[in-house]
Amino acid sequence: MTTLIGPRGGPATPTPVDADLPVADGLCDFSKLEKVDLSGADLDLFPDDPRPRSEIRVVAAMSGGVDSSVVAALLKYAGYDVVGVTLQLYDHGAALKKSGACCAGQDIHDARRVAEALGIPHYVLDYESRFRQQVMEDFADTYLKGSTPIPCVRCNQTVKFKDLLATAKDLGADAMATGHYIRRSLDADGRSQLTRAADPDRDQSYFLFATTREQLDFLRFPLGGMKKPDVRRAAAALGLQVAAKPDSQDICFVPAGKYSDIVQKLRPGAVEGGEIVHMDGRVMGRHDGVIRYTIGQRRGLGVATGDPLFVTKLDAPNKRVIVGPREALLTRALAIGESNWLGEGSLEDACAAGVPALARVRSTRAPVPGRMTLVDGMPGFAFDVAEEGVAPGQACVLYAAPDGASVLGGGFIASTVSAAD
């Protein structure tokens, strides 16, 4: 039975949905996985635990996509006591009409069908209120401050790895597994650490920098050593209907990528127009809200000049969009806030010592070399070569030098230092 229950601290009595769906013994022939390359799968979740795997309960966070579905399947195949959990993050009726993003109505349906095929219990958790407060409203407020938010990081940081993790423990789980492409390992002192995925094109470390050691002790990432084609082959071998399902691309609550529409809906009346100003002080035109712009933007400025102009700064308090030439986008250093540190010692000590590291300031960019430093008294990073288009609100994820394999942690970009300064 698929059951809809409140988050931790919610109603004591679950509200059943789709109660006509029985828990089946499962329809999958797991022997077919023997023909799939699973050498990269991390299925030995508790190497030092003497208990049989059938007595080890693992909650599989199932988004309805192929990755998390295969995680649930592999855990079942490996012999664990598996419980599937899916999050309902916004109105179920409206969500049914939203496709192409995780945790939408169709995804809940897909996760339910996969759980039925695997023969595992499945729960849908109503986290709509928490998601709105902790992710959607933060998204709107960050844009209104002139920064560029990353809601997927906030979701991992709060709803998934805090609230959902707590619920997994309430369900009696020994661990929670997700479909993220990242590797968890233990250092020489037995402490949990994060390592980039074996497939660099799938690595999701940028979105997981805020995961704490305490959370890592409970989390498992079975797909960290696998290639995406092998994951799809595993799903196809088991006959899972999500085997060919496209990966989600959009932010789940933003229809068609129209960020400004969401901000206006959540904060009606808060969006105000203002001036587009050149770095030299010239007023170039007007805009209808700083939320419609981001650092590095060139298109859609509505300013006619002979030379290309780019957004170099968003001055939200004064409702100004600052523009300038491309070279003005170069940043030599940045400060980070809301940091999480997984490296040796403390973040403050690493900054004071100027520890060499690599930094990644956008999910689509490769890590670049530099060193830890202090910027205006805050933890920060100085680039060896100035980086272009570094936007406050985005994440700066730090990796150990020289190869960048281990995740040291990171934080949200609070401020930047221009290469011209």
C-alpha cells in the first residue's frame, strides 16, 4: 500500500491514498541483473555489521526517476530490508500536470509503480508546507536581495537531508540511500567523507557540499561508482517503466524556467522597476525588476550600445542593474557564508593558512585552482586565474588539491572581489 503521511511531528494517523494498490511480492526477475555491469555499484553498505542484510533496513529516497528507482532495486537485489519513500512537495492535483521535474505528480505515480514491481513498501510524505517555507520562499527572497539562489542545494540541505532523514530514522532505518552520483567513504580516522563520482559528467558534488558528517554517517550513495548507461541497463533488465525516462532538467517548482513568475507569486508587490546603470555612472535605461537579471547576463538588457554590455552587479536596495564590459566580470576572490567544512581541522584555520584547493562556482564549470583565504574577515577563496561571472547566492564548492577528488565543503557566495580592484 502506498501511504501519504505527514512529516515528523505531523499527524499521528497516516492518511492512506491509492489504498486499492496492494503490496505485491514483486514482479521483477532479479536474476536478469547478472548480465548488467554492476561493478561500480556500492552495495556493501555496512561492511563491519555482522547482521544478515535482511535485518538491515534501508530507506530508499525515490524521486520517480531512473536513478533512485535503480537504487531501490539494487538494495532489494542485495538483500536489504528496503522501504521506498517519495516526497510530495506541492499540491498533488496541480503537480499531476507538471512534468519534467523531480517530485511532480507523474513522478510520484512512477515511484509507486516501481515500488510495487520491486515488492517493497512505499510511502509518500507530505512535505508541501516545509518545502514552501524552506526552499520556495528562500528562493524568492534570495532573488529579491539581488542574488542568484540554488534551490536544489537548499532542498538537499533542509527537506531531504534533514527532515526526510529524520523520518527515515523514525521508520527504523539503519541508513537512507539516494540516487545521487557521489561517493561516500571513510578517511584514515574512520570519518565519513565525500568524493566526486566516478563519472565526471554525472558528478553531483556541487549540490551536496552542505551535507554534514553527521548526515553522511547515515547516508549511502550506491550509484557513485556507476556510469549512467549501466544504470539504465539495470532498469531495463528489470523491466522498470522508468528505464528510458528522461532526466529532470528544470527546477521542480518553476514552470518553463520563468523564475520571475514564481517570485511575483510568492511575494506579490515586491518586484519594482529601476535604472540600468553603466559602471561609469551613466543611466542606460530602465528595467522592471532586478529579479529578471543575473550576473554575466548579456541578452535581454534592452540597452542599445555599440559595445556588448553584461550585468556586472545587482544593487537590489537601490533597484539598480549595473552593466559593463566583459572584463568587468572577472573575479579574483570571493567570500562564503553558511559554510560546511569536511576537510582537516577547521575552515577558519585552512583560510588563515592559505591551504591550496580547487573551487567550483557553477554546476556546469570545472573546479579551478587557488587557495583558501580570508575576505573581509570571512572564509573565502582566491583564484590563481581570475574567474568570470561569479554570482552571489551561488555555491562555491571546495575540493582538495591537486586532483580535486575529495570534497572539502563549501558555502554560498556572499561577496566577490573584482580582478580590477
